[in-house]
Amino acid sequence: MAKESGLGMTCAVDDSTPTARSIENDMTDISFAIPRNPQDVTGIDKSGVERMLLLADFTITMNGVFNDAANKSHSVFKTVGSSSAIRTITIVHSGQTLANETYVTDYALTRAADGSLVWTVPAVLQDGTVPTWS
């Protein structure tokens, strides 16, 4: 595999039914991470820090443009504040797939001074499954 750009990436998010909806056309950017929590286990006999890795996690923030057409971003996220917000988020790029069960924690809309209407949606790992690319 060679170095690549992020062009051609897709991202599907479950709506509340749950049905995966391809809403990447509404997304302007996403940022995601698969961090591991380190624990400092340095004994008093050491001169350098000693660590071990603990739990894995997944976080994502999606940003996009408001679209209230059927099965687009607003229909996917509009129930976040009033119902269970467990959603599968599936990212696909260059034949690699990363799918995680997440809690969507917010659906924030911003109407800017220039008239634009955009959204930000953060989500975190829900089910304890270690995030793995396939």
C-alpha cells in the first residue's frame, strides 16, 4: 500500500431505526482517533517512565452542512437529543473499513453570520469492542 490522500473516503451513520445512511456528501470533514490509555507503572527503582497500555477507545467528530432531505444528515441526527443515540459509524477508505458502535453525544447546529447552517456531531465508543480496521 502506498501513501494516499483522504479523497474517496466514505462514511455511513445509522439513523434511529437503525439503518446505515451514506451521508458523506453532507460531511465537510471528520476527525477520528483510536487512542489507548497508558498507565504509569514506574517503580521507585527506575530512572525512566515505565508504562503499560490499558483500554482502547474510539472518538470521532463529524462536521457538515445541514441537509433535511430524506435519509440525509438531519434525518440521521435529529433524534439524538430525544432518543437512544447508539449508532454504528462505518468509515471506508481504500478498501479498509473501520466500523464502531458509538454513542452520539450531541447534534450541534450553527447558523453563522454569513448565513451558512452547519453541524458538528461528536461520538464515542459504546460497546467495549476494540476498534479494528478490516
